[in-house]
Amino acid sequence: MEYKITLDGRLPSLNEYIKSLNSHRQNGAKMKRDVEECISWQLVNQIRGIELTPPLRMCFTWIEASNKRDLDNIAFAKKFILDAMVGIGFLKNDNRKNMRGFQDDFPEVIHKPKGKNF
């Protein structure tokens, strides 16, 4: 079965997360906590009635406002998304037993993402 979940806003890149960690270790933890909380709030409204059967394959479509950020830095945000899914109990775990793999797509920029920047 296939489900579509949409998250609004620009998620931090790997470089932004590393910069936050390097400034002070608690800054990185706070960033991760804040981002996961925002993702969780958006997920809760979209996952009602959905039960997942592992192993799962997830496809991510990353829509950016510009082409400035490297693709690998953008795709790092799946860490925040998966951890938020585990945190709210939507996924039992994001280990290899429950996850089969990932696919990342980066379409041409058509419109600017809306929502909060972290």
C-alpha cells in the first residue's frame, strides 16, 4: 500500500546541523528536538488510521526554494523525519529490520516551500 505525507517548511541541512552542534552540543540537541516536534505535529494530522507493515520502503520528494543546497545535505533531513515517526509511535523502529530502503527525488523548483524555517 502507498501513502503520501506532506510536510511544510524547510528542514535543516546536514551542514546546518553540524554547525549547530559545533557551536555548542546542546544547540544541536535543541535543533533536533525542535525540528522533530514540528514534524510530529504535522504527521499526527495525516497518519490517523494508517497502520504500517514492515519492512518499509520510503520515497522522499524534496522541494527546495532554490538550487543552493547540495542534495546530500537536503536528504539528511530524513533522519529528523524518521526519528519523529518513531517518537510518535508511527514507526516501531527505523532499523534495518523495519526499513527496506529509501528513494530521494529532487524535482525542479516550481514554487517556494511554505512554512517555518528552523
